Amino acid sequence: MIIFKKVADIQNYISIQKEKGKSVGFVPTMGALHEGHISLIEFGKTQSDFLICSIFVNPTQFNDKNDFEKYPITIDADIELLEKNHCDVLFLPSVAEMYPDGMELKTHYDLGNIENLLEGAFRPGHFQGVCQVVERLLRIVLPDKLFMGQKDYQQVMVLKKMIQLQNLDTELIMLPIKRSQAGLALSSRNARLNQENLDHALTIIRVLEKIKSNISKNTFETLKKDAEDTLLNNGFEKIDYIELAQQEDLQSLPIWIKDTPSIILIAAWIEGVRLIDNILID
Ligand code: AMP
């Protein structure tokens, strides 16, 4: 695997590859890599001539300073895991490389209502920061295909919109959530939980599955109340949201509508760590 830290160097390398007619696949990450990230890389490799992974913990998308400061950094292990999984290129830029003109937003992305829902409501400014960093990365890497996880479903929707707004020539492909054998959605933030809390964290997928399997028989309101009680009785201290929404635009659905592809999304706190997860109802 080739590692680039400088924008000019990776751009030079990519333009040589593109001249040879090679297609570029891209998986942007914030590091602390796990099998979820690797699933994107593995699939991405089957769809492109070479695969670039980036690791950059983007300061502008953290609305919570504590979350930024505690974000796990495991760069040596990350490089080892990428090598083991035959990633072709790692882009590992510094903040100065990514933001040579400072970190203030130069573009306001007109994302519409999706920016204010769910994650947007609890993390003000988060999606503007995500768009800022991903646009910068896409303009450097010029990927044909961008691979992202359903784990961050709203982020996928937002970035599809950003790609359209900025007229970028990249196809975004969303891939399923990789889970532990017991069902916990893999996440870099899981590294901050002890074993007891990791066991408790499984409650999220249990309540998601329970809502999904009962959605045609009970009201969402009843199922949501039951899920909240279950989470709070199993180590969770706070619930930001449990929502039923349309897959298409994430508009909230107060009641389930048969034949409308929908999604149930949860964000909740355990031991000061905020976890998100979701499940599709097709
Ligand atoms: P992050 O490093 O958390 O910014 O995530 C980088 C990419 O990996 C994003 O597209 C995430 O949606 C994706 N991702 C994170 N966790 C998982 C998972 N458990 N399964 C599949 N993709 C994931």
C-alpha cells in the first residue's frame, strides 16, 4: 500500500493512474478502523481498478469538543489492517493539508430540510462540516465511485445531495451495516465502551428488531415508548431520538404506512458515548 500525506503527491499519482484508464474507488474514514470499514474496502475493490482509503478526523464536523478530543486514534493498527486487506492507497493528510486557507466554511451547502432532522437537530453544523470535508476529498481524489455505510444513513442522503449541488462526477454507493456476531453495529466509538456497556449496547439492535417485527401490529408510538423504557433500563442514560421515517427523504412517519419503504433510526447515549444505528423496513 502506498501512503500519501500531501495533496499534491496523491493528485499526481491519481492523474497518472487515470491516464492509464484506471477507475478509482474511494472510502473516506476517520480511522480507528474496524470490519465495517473493511467491508467497504473489500466491496470497493471489486468495483474499481484501485481503491483509496482516507483517514482524517475532520475537526469541522464535530459540534462536541469532548467527542473530538476523545475520538480514538489507532493509526499503526489501521495501516496494518489496510495492508492486510490489500488497500491500494492510504491518504493521510494533516489539517493544514486539508484546510490550507483555514477551517471556516467558504460554501454554505443548501441541503434543505434533511440537514435539520435527526442528527442535524442534535449536532448543529455537523452536516455542513461533513460536506466541506467530503467535497474537498472528492476534488482531490476524483473517484469514480464512493463507498459509504448505511450505518450513517442520513450522511449518505446528505452527501448525495451535496454531490448533486456541486456537480461532482462521482457515484455514491451505500453498503449494509456490518455488525458483531451478537448484532452490535461496528463503530469506532465502541472502543470507548467496557465489556459491560458493550453488552448493554446490544439493546439498540434488539429494540430496532422488535419495533420492525411489530410495526404492522402496534402503533409506532407504543413501540417507541417500549423501546425507550428498554434502553433506559439497560444502561443507556439518554435517548436523542427513536424515529420512523421514509427512506426516500427521512421525513418522519408518525404511523407506519404499508408499501412505503421506511427506516427506524436510533441515537442514544451509554456511558457518555453516543451510538447510532438503524434498520430498514422494505
Ligand atoms: P467513519 O470512520 O465512522 O467516519 O466511517 C467511515 C465510513 O465507514 C462511513 O461511510 C460509515 O458509514 C462507514 N461505516 C462505519 N461503521 C460501519 C459499519 N458498521 N458497517 C458498514 N459501514 C460502516
